[in-house]
Amino acid sequence: MNATVSNHDTTPVVSARALRKAYRHRVAVAGADFDIGAGRIVGLIGPNGAGKTTALKAILGLTRFDGQLSVLGMDPRTQRDELMNQVCFIADVAVLPRWMRVREAIDFVAGVHPRFDRAKCERLLANTQLNPKLRVREMSKGMIVQLHLALVMAIDARLLVLDEPTLGLDILYRKQFYQRLLEDYFDENKTILVTTHQVEEIEHILTDVLFIRDGRIVLSAEMDHLAERYTEVLVGADRIAEARALGPVEERALPFGKTVLLYDGLPRERAAALGEVRTPGLADLFVALMKGTYA
Amino acid sequence: MNAIAANTAGNRWTRTFHWLLRREFWENRGGFLWAPVITGGIAVFMSTLLAVAGVVQARRNLDGTPAMDDLPGYLNSVGAAGDGLLMAGCSLTGVVLAFVVFFYTLGSLYDDRRDRSALFWKSLPVSDTQTVLSKAAWALLLAPLLSVVVGLLVGVALWLLAAVAMMASGMPHPTALFTHAHPFTVAWRMLLTVPLGLLWMLPAVGWLMMCSAFVRSKPFLWAVLVPVLGCVMISVLGAIPGISLPYGMIWYVAVYRGLMSVIPGTWSINGLEDRLAQGSIHDPGQLVAAILDQTSSWGLYASWDLWIGAAIGVVFIAIAIQLRRWRDEA
């Protein structure tokens, strides 16, 4: 299967062909093919154990793999040191070293990273409770993520990889996290690759999605195309038989006798004849496509 | 043009390495700086109490100047005591250093994997080679250097304290402590122990760093029990009749050179034992000279033991770099 997250201009930022990674007892990524274009915000979405984190690790050169993978034209296995000048990542959450002070973190990143903008980092931290002398071990989880995000956002990286960046944060921090990423960081020269289970929260910021299941990419599309391709129809009990005959991918019952049916590639007019038409949410689509994963 | 590019790349490497060294200091200030300073402080404080008690005691018992048969010998002994006090400061911080280096290297490539902050360091443009080398540089060079400097300061404090105590208790010729001592020689020779110690500690530091980069948990058990139990098992094997193995050699290589070489001065024990056994040491001055000679003379570099150990240490560190690169967390 060869899926392409579209990219209108230049060569892809990430390009994988037959990407495969097997651990001793389990195949984590089983021959995935995908491309990620520049200036996109791509969600890599899949159930637990689908191979998301392994795929990211391969992209970041943290693990060995089979197959072809090129990130910004480089091989992450052999050119990782070079690659890390232009790639940045936040893996899981809140993993800053506990002994470090805010000032030390800023000094260190400013010292080693040629693309770090110290003024920007300080500006991002200006309105928070993070004062320069505070140690990471004295911070709340939310504060650690704030600091980490400020450090990373001040780096002018071409590719930013976020692996469950908001895990364990409350809803206020989660909202703020993505808001800041969009407002103060993202532009057409940057690419963001993000995995999360909180699909609803990132749906509105994504430009593309990759659904991964059992180590394979099962869907790769632009968000706009997704809205055109999939249709959700609210059907009353009287027309349900007719609606079912059209072959919905998924159906679920609502209270008061209505049923929601999800169609792949059903023309709008045909759908409108059945009942109220809606654009399906990413979460509903995800559930429909991942049916039977844990069976 | 290429030269400029190369130069910038070189600068960048140096700059990154400089920040990595600072980073290690931030994290381990307690072990590298405060541990020797506090130990030295306690030693000086306790010595002060002892000196005061000694002075009180001496003033009570001393009546008149004691008879002096051998004045030059006495003066030399007093001077040697001064040198000894300077060295005492260094040996004190040296003992602290042994513990600090042991636990620092053992945790150096493990602790940040355990709390997953290794992923933060790996998200920055810092190569694994640089990371590992910066840690090795602290264990082998900077921490010992700091230890010698602090040790000499402690030694000077003890020295001055002794002079004050001698004067206060009315002992004859207290100034011999200054005039017959060799503080600059001692300080220089103590500094010379640093490069020798670097080579000597390499196999132990390399082994500990390799274990630190390798294990998934319990680095102490791996690093210590593997060589010690290995040696014990080989020794037990020797109880079987008909098998004879060079046990002394095996223990020496695995445990003494592989683990205990982090203790500064362990390279001088054999030489000193020989000297004492020969009976060539008759007075404190000769003892001081023998210790200085055995801890820092150039002749010690002419030993296979030192260089083979250092080469093995370098191999261990190279393996640690590879392990650091590919050890896959979570």
C-alpha cells in the first residue's frame, strides 16, 4: 500500500518506503510507506501498540530499522548528528532532568543549538510562573511542559516531532499547548508530526492524517479530502433499511430512535436524501476504521 | 572558504563540548566540589579542636626547652611533617574523589535513561560521542584536578594550623615547619598525579561507564558483582584438583584494575610496599620523598600495566558511546 500525504511543492520532509522494525517478540512497524510534505501538520493516529512511537523513533534516529527512510534528505541512522540541527522533538511528557533550573536549561540549549532564539524563549516564558531559579523537580507537570515547549518553540527546526505531548495534562494546559504551537511557532517552512490519543483536540489544527494500525498505514489523507470522502448521515427509523443497503462503514444508534451511519464515498445528494448530513469527526472515523483492533 | 567552514565546525564542537562540561558540573556540583570542600572543612575543624587540646596539654606539661641532640634532624622532621600535612589534604580529598568518581561514572549513562530525560538531551544537536566524552573528561581529569586543588587548600590550612599550635605550645623552632618544608614541590607533585591517575583510572572508569550505558536496571550489581563473582567462581574452580589458574593475576586485573583503580594513589601501593620492605626508609623525610616518588614520578609511565589498562579503558568507552547511541528506551 502506498499512501501519500500530499505535498504540492518540493520534496517530502519525511519519506518512508517499506519501513519495518521488529523487536524480539513483536513486529512494531510492518512495512509502512508514507510521505510527509513541508509546511504540514500531520497527525499520526493509531491505537495503543500500533507502532506510532516506533515509527517516530525511527524518524528521529533513535532506533535501528529496515527499509528506506529519508528525513530532510538524510538517513537518520547514519546522519543523526547532522539531522538534529534541523529536527526537534518532545517525547512523551515532562521528561526534563529534575535537577535543572530554568536558567540552566535556557543557557544550555542556547549554548549548543545554533538555531535557538533566546529572546523568543524568554518572551514565551515571560507570562508564566517559571522564574529562572526554579528547578524542574519543584515544578508541576504543566509547568515542565510549558518550559519544554518554550525551549522547543524557540528552536527554528524544520521538523518538529511530538509524541503524546499533552499526556497527563489538564484540559486548560492541553488547549493552551496546541494554541501556542499554532500561533507562535508554525509557519509554511515548518512541519509538525504529532501523535496523540486525544484526537478531538488536534483535529482542527491538522492538515493531514495518517492512520496506523498493526504497523501499517491504513489511511493517509489531507483533512479536506477526508471531509469530501466520508459522510455521516443521521437517519430516522423509517429509512434505516434503505440507508443500510448503501453499505455504511459504521453505524451507531442515538437516543430517540435515530441512527448515525458513516459512508465512504457516498455522493452528497444521495446522502441528503436519507437524512441530516454531517461531516464526521476524526474520532468517529478513527473508531470506524480501527474496528476489531482489539478483538 | 573550506578552511573557514572547517574552523566554524571546530568551534562549534568545542563550544558544545564546553557546554556539556558545564552541564555535568551543574548536575554534579555536590560531588565534584562540595564533597571535598565539606570533608576538608570537617577535617580542619576537627584538627583545630585537637590542636587546642594538644596545646593546653603541652603547656601544662612542658617545662623548659627539651634537650636537642640532633637539631638538623629535628628541623627536617618538622619540615617533613609540614609536607605530610599538605599531602594529607590531598589524600583526604582523594578518598572522597574515589567515591564520587565511582558513583558518578556508574550513574553517568544510566540515570538519565532511567528518568527518561536522556530523550531531552538526545533532542538537541549533541552527538553521543561528545556526551560520553564530556562525562569521561569529568571523571578522569576535571574531578581529580578539582580534588587536588581543594586538597592542597585543605593541606595549607592544616599546615598553618600546625604552625600556630607549635608556636602556642612553646615547642622549639616552629618556623622549621615553613623553612624546612617543600610546599611547591609537594603541590607540583600532587598535580602530577592527575595525568598519571587519568591513565590509571581509565580501565575502571571505562568499565563503569560501559555498564552504565548497557544495563536496563541495577548498574551497581552488574558493574561490581560480575567481576567479583566471576573471580570468586574461578577461585572456587581452583579447589578442584588438577586445575591451577593464576588467581592473583585474575583478581588483580578484574577487581583491582577494573574497579578499584578509581581510588587515587592505588598505583603507588606496590612500589611503596617494596620500599618499606627494603627498609630504606628511616625518617619522616624519606617517607615523604618515597610517597611523592611513588605517586608521581615519570618512571611510573614506563609500565605495561598502566598502558594496557588505559587501552582497554579506551575500548570500553568506545563501546559505551555505541551503546549510548542505540540503547532504545521505553
